[in-house]
Amino acid sequence: MSKYVEPRLRRDFSGVITAFVDFLKGNHTNLLSIFISYNFVFILIFFLYNYLVSDGIAGLIALSSGDIGGYVDYSQQNNEDYQTLGVIVMMLSYMLMIAFNAGLAGIYMRQYERYQHNNITGGEIFKLAFKKIGGVLLILVLAAIALLPTFIVAVISLIIPLLGIFVFLLIAFSFLTWIGLSIFAYTYHEDLSPVSSLGRGWQLLFSNYWKAVGVASLTAIIIQVLFGLFQLLPGAIIGIISYNSTLDNVELQEDIYIKAISFVFYAINSITTILSFLLIMFMYGYLYLNLHETKYNVYLQTRIRKLGEHL
């Protein structure tokens, strides 16, 4: 069994990332089990959305009516309606997914720190995470309101030649880091309100600004790139088959191998979308606790007090 990786130690830039990676190494089996067990519904919803909106709705109706030839015409006429409905449903599902998985990460880290081992059970985590959904949704609504003026300032910064792009990205990464820290603060602490969490995230962001933004941005980009490359594999296979095939576009759409690979792609996309967010929230956990300890020295004071008791 891998050793416990204390999240509350004061670490430098690379130390936070290393601790996060070590945590994943020691907990990957348990985390994957909890992820699959409690995200099955979201995976199914994301898969159906990817499949039906991209290909399946028109295809299913055409197949049921026996009018394969009318597939393209039907798709063109009804595509906008289905996409609008699909986007609304997907946005609601995505917000619920964010809220629930943020709760999983925060509660898991709380239990992990409390019991200091890698075999955290999922039952209690699920119950506590479920209670956090409403608060996280409120944070997301407040974040959406704050996003408008932030976006306006970021766009204005693009007026500055060359430097404007850097400022735009810095504002964007700073905003995401603030919201990520705030969400984790709310899910991790038992007695912190959503509004207070936004204040706590803001304080910790600027307590060590460059480390906070740097660790959050670099780790999130690496996770997204790795999962993105993994998602490219089915698309690359479809591209190779299409390039070397003598079939036309309509025939390719009905090809059994193309459909099978597309099915795999939608499944991979659904899983990696949720899993990548969950991993990013665990990264925010290690970053948050590191920044909190650097600013307040709570864990260090506790250790000193315990040492004094044994003298």
C-alpha cells in the first residue's frame, strides 16, 4: 500500500504537483472505483448526448421509418432544434456533474486527511457530497455573474499589442483558479458558506498568486492535453479508414466499423470529460491546503503543540 501523502505541508511549486501525483499513485484504484460507481448516470447522459445530437436522433428516426435516403434532409431540417434542446440539457447536466464531483473531491480529501490512509469508502463520501450540490451550484451562478465583467476586462486587454494576449490568458487562468479554490473550500469545510468560500478562495489566490495560478494552470493543461490525446485515437482511426476507403460519405456513415469506432469514441469522451474534472478538483485540493498552510500555519502549530505534550 502506498504511504499517506500529507496535503497540509508547506511545499514549493514543484512540491505541490509532486504531492498531487503521489496522491494519485496511491489512490488511483480507489478513486477509479468511486468515480465509476457514482458517476455512472453522468457518463450515460454524456454518452447519449454525444451520440444522439451528433448522429443518432436523425439516424434512429430514419431507420425506424425505413427512409435511409432521407437521413441528410431530415438532419438538416431538424438539427437546430435538437441542438438547442441538447445544449440546454447538457448544460444542466454539466453543472450537476461539476457540483457532484467537486463534492466528491472535497469530501474525499477531508476523509483522507482525517483517517490518513488510501482506502476511503465511498458510501459516506456520496452522502456528504450529495449535500454539497446546492452550495456548489450557487457558487457557479455567482461565478457566471462575475464572469461578465471579467470577460469584458479581458477582451479590452487584447487591445494591447502582444502583451494583451498574455494579460487575457492571465485573467482567464486567475478567474478559473479563484473559482476552483472557492469550490474546493466549500466542499472541504463543513461550516463554510458558498459566499464565504468565494472570499476564502480570493484570499488564498492572492496570498501566493504566482504559485496558485501556475500550479493550477499547468496541471489542468497537462491533464486536458493527456485526455485530449487519448480521445484523438478513435478519430484518427476513423480518418485512416475513411481516407483509404472507396465508399462515399453516405456509405461510410452506415459502415459497421465506423459506427463501432464512433461508439467507442463517444464512450471515451464521456468518461474522460468527467474524470478530467474530478482529477483537476483533487489538484485544487492539494493546492488549496498548501496555500492555506502557508498562510495560516495551522498544521505546523498542531504538530508543535503535540510535540510539546509529549515532552
